Amino acid sequence: MGGGGSTRRVTFEADENENITVVKGVRLSDSVIDRMKEPSGRQHRGSVHDEELKKRIAEELALERARRDSEAQKRRLTQEKMYVRDEFGKLLERERISSNEHLTRAILRERAATEEERQKAQRFVSQLDLCFTS
């Protein structure tokens, strides 16, 4: 035991006074306890790993937010397209009705003008008949 590279794992906890307590009945010397309190390269790598993990989680959260925002924007765009399509359809229907009304009025004016011309022609023929019969 001691200086040779031991691979035995020891689980420990710190109490409220930051004193390390031994778990599973393993007795630790004061020097081991002091070394456990000091930041080691392994603990430093762990904090780097933690930072990388935090960064990765933040990136994933940002991507998830962006995806949700994109989906929400896509839904809004779809709704806006439907609204514009409906409004455009209503506008076209009003234009069709208006055009039909204008066309109907124009047809009625033409019929009235034709009827007036027919009556004029009939009066003219009647006057010619009077001229030739008298």
C-alpha cells in the first residue's frame, strides 16, 4: 500500500465543518485527507469537462429554442398565408360581383338604346307610310 499506483476507489463525504469523513469503514491518514482537499489535475480536468458540458448544454438549448422559434414562425407564416388567401378570395368575389353589376347595367343600357332605335325606326317607317299614302 502507499506509493505504488493503487487503483482502489474510495468514496468520501465532507461534513458541515469541511472535514472529510470515511465511508465504508476505510481509514485515511491526515496526508491523504489533505491531498484529497487540494485541487488536482484530475479535478481540474473535471471542471474543464463540466465547462464543456455546460457549453454543450447551452448550445443544445439554444438550438432547441431556435427550432421552436422557427416552427412558431412557420405556423404564423402559414396562418398569415391563409388569411391573405381568404382576404384575396373575398376581394376577387367583390370584384366579380361589381363587374357583373357593371356588365348587367351596360347590357340594360344597350337594350334600352336598341329599343329606342327600334321605336325611332318604327316611327320613321310609319311617317314614310303616311307620306306615300297621302
